[in-house]
Amino acid sequence: MTSTETLQKSLEKVIATTWHEDVARSSMERWLALCEKNHWQRCPENLDLLATLFGASWYFTRFVFFRGREIASVFNDALTLDFTSESLLDDFLQASAGDDQERQFEALKLAKNEMMLTILLAQLSKTHEQEEIERALTTLAEATLSCVIQILAGDDIEVKDNIAILAMGRMAGYEMNFGSDLDLIFLYSGGSQDLGFKISSFVRKLMRNIGLLSPAGLLYEVDMRLRPHGNSGVLVTAEQSFINYHKGEREIWERQMMTRCRVVFDRGDFARSALAKVTSSVYQEFDEDHLRSEIADMRKLVVDELGSQRGKYDLKRGEGGIMDIDFLTHYLQLLHGCEDESLRTSSTRQALIKLTEAGKINKKSSDCLLDAYDYLKTIESHLRVFDMKSISTFSKDADKITGLVRSMNYLDDNAQHAAKTFLDDYRSKTQSVRQIFRDIFSLV
């Protein structure tokens, strides 16, 4: 057997276990033809990992072909995720150095996508847990956001010292997934009206550039609906206005959202001060029955208003889904956070751990919820990486979820049996979560 035949046989074995076998095979054929045409030899050395990627993500398959031979080092280097936001920012600033902002942003997009590819390869190689993947993705988003500010602000110290960014939701808890957008609130230090106009203009430019699509892709989608007064509110909120808003009488759901809030950019150090000043209003003493009723009603309202797609399971909004876990942790944190500051964490996982340590939820329930949370977030990750879209639903039809079933390591030769086992496990986990939710909220 020739070396080429040996390689083909080895690759075929790997391709046969990929999430989307046909996509992996056709992409690998195109890649090997490209390598032969350009005399790239074996590029990259780890063709097995490349085949696995081709079967998992069409988004990054396109990126690999766009980068060509330059992408080889991402596959050949050790898959470590021990970077920090600061170290990534240094790398990004070095990669995007120059005077032409358009070229700087193209270089940043390439560097950001290469790092996101590294994170995905770590997941595909099964060398890191889902929690580690999410932390790495969040760290990447923070570094990218900081680099965008550096590129746009340049030497303008006034802008850098008077703008701050709060992350909300998944970003706040270091729990971003592939395809996650950035839930942000922009603050400025206050002062003159001219400064407010300047910071607002800067934020508009930042949002335009961060979401601009180009051949290298885009950086992120930005969601600002959680800012004070929502979509009707101003783009950038003055520090004192933010404090006044959250120290006033607010709906329970707004207190819920503020349990998932963290400062991610604050050179002037005023956002941390502002957040500290509103913490006592977020974690105040609540009437237990009122708090429980309000959060349970809000959870039901989400389902009633947004509904669910026919013939699909909803990882986030469905009964026993991610939102059930989020809402019950919000409830317990708000109920007990006034007296126990250790419960004031922006991470759902850490909230469950801290609540268990404080005796506010039993360990059996907590372990069940943590296991289900990882399971659901892993499914969500696998759904999204194919085209890097914010997808959280999948079909109830076993014939339509073969790729997802394989991605979750249900590899029975009988595809129907594998899908049934997966769906049974999914229903079992979500039913367990829903029962805990019902018990905590005293629902019949």
C-alpha cells in the first residue's frame, strides 16, 4: 500500500466518525487537491483534526480555505487555552498594528477567528471541559472588545478614561458559547454635555465596526436591550443616571438581569464604583412569596409570548431548559444575597455551587442542575458551530438530527437507535430540571 493510500484509509476512518460525514469528505477532497496543486505537502500535519473540523463547522471550513497554508500552525500547535484577556490583547494589538484602521480591523478579525478556531479545536479534541471552552470564548470576546477600543480611540485619553463597558448575561458569567452575541451596557463618567456627545459618537463607531461584515467575517453581534430603559433608552448612560435608575423602584426582572452584570472595560474606574453603589438595591430584602411569584410568572410569560417552534426542542426556553436553571438561581440569589454576599456571582455555575455551600439548595439537586447545564450548553455549542449562528433549537424528528446525535458521541451503527437514545437522555435531563424548578417555585 502506498503512502497516499495509507493516508486516505486513515482519513476515511476519521471522516466516518465526523458530525457531518458527507461535508467532511467533500471538503477534505477539495483541500487535498489544493495542497497538491500548490505543492504544500502534508498541510497541516494533523489532517485528522482538520477532517474533524470539516465535519463540524462549515463556517470554519470556509475560514480554513480563506487562510490557506497560513492556517497550518493553528492545527499543528499544542491546543492550550491558558491565555488571559491581557495576553490576547497584546497579541491582537501586535497583529493589528498600523495606521490604516480598515486594515487594522481586517487583521483583528483574522487574529480573533484564528483564536476562536483554536478554542473549537480544543473542544473537538475533547481536551477541555465545556466550562473551560466557555471561559476561553468569553476571554476572547473581552480582548477583542478592548482591542477595538484601542484601535478606534488611538491616543485619545479622554475617551479611554471616560468610557466603561458592563457585560450582561453569558458574557458577565464567563459562559459565552459559540455564536453568542455581546450583551453590553455603555457608561460614561458624566460631566459636560460635549463629553456625552463625544462618547456617544465613539460608541456608535465602535458598534458599526464590531458588527461590520467583510471577507474575514465579522467580530461580534452586539445586543444592548438590557441597558436602562431598554431600546428606548439612550445609547450611553451617564454614571449617575445608571446609579439613580437602579437605586429606584425597579421590576423584579430587572433585578434578575443585574445578577448577571460585570465590568469588562473601565480605565477610569468609575463603573466599578457605580456597580458597587447599586448592589444593595439589587440584593435587597424581598418578600419571599412576592419574589417567587414574580419570577415564576416571568418565566411563564417568556414561554407564552415567545412560544416554541413546532416540532422542535428549545434548549433555552423549553421546560427544563437553560432558562429554568437560570431563573431558579436568580431567585435563590436574590432571596438570600442580601445576607450572604458570597451568592452575588454573575455565573450560573458558580451560583449553584455557592448556593449549595450555603445550604440554600441540596447537593443532589445542584449536581443534577450542573450536569444538565453542561449537557444543554454542549448541545447548544454543537448546534451553533456549523454556521456560527445563535441557534438554540433542534428537531424532534430523529431523522433530521443525525449530525447533532453524532456530535454528542451517540455513535451506534443504527442511526435511529442512536437518535432515540439521545432524545431519551435529553428528555430525562430536562424533566429532572423541570421537577426541581417546580419544587423550588412550589408549582403543581
